Amino acid sequence: MNFIPAATLADAGYANAYPAGLPGYAVVDFTVSRSIGRNLQAFFGVQNLFDKVYFVQTNPSTIGTPRLVNGGVRVRFSGR
């Protein structure tokens, strides 16, 4: 039977009496980008904005990625 131990669920903020399987979850991601020139673009993104603990596997209990922040510059090379 695939289940997540009650203590693990309680530590993550879920009700400790959850049926077999994975509990439901929702995460919020945010991405914004801006063109700086014809071939240049700056971007910024946040995955799991509210740093929600969510399970992606039972036995062993595995949680999904925590908040991840990234940003950078994209350069597009156009050929003739």
C-alpha cells in the first residue's frame, strides 16, 4: 500500500489522517520578460512562489522542489 506516514504529513502541514496515495496540491509560478532590443531579452521567474511543501512520491516520501528563483538574459542570433 502506498501511503505517506502521518508524522511526515503533519510536518508538511497536511492533516495526519490522509488516505493512501498522494495528497492534492497547487503551486504558483511567476515569469516576466522584457525585450531590451531586437535580439535581447531579460527575464525573471519564480517557481513555487509560496514555497509550498508538496509530495511527488510515496514510499519513500519525496517532496517537490522548494521555491526556485531564476533570471537572466536571452540573446537571439538571427541568420541571413
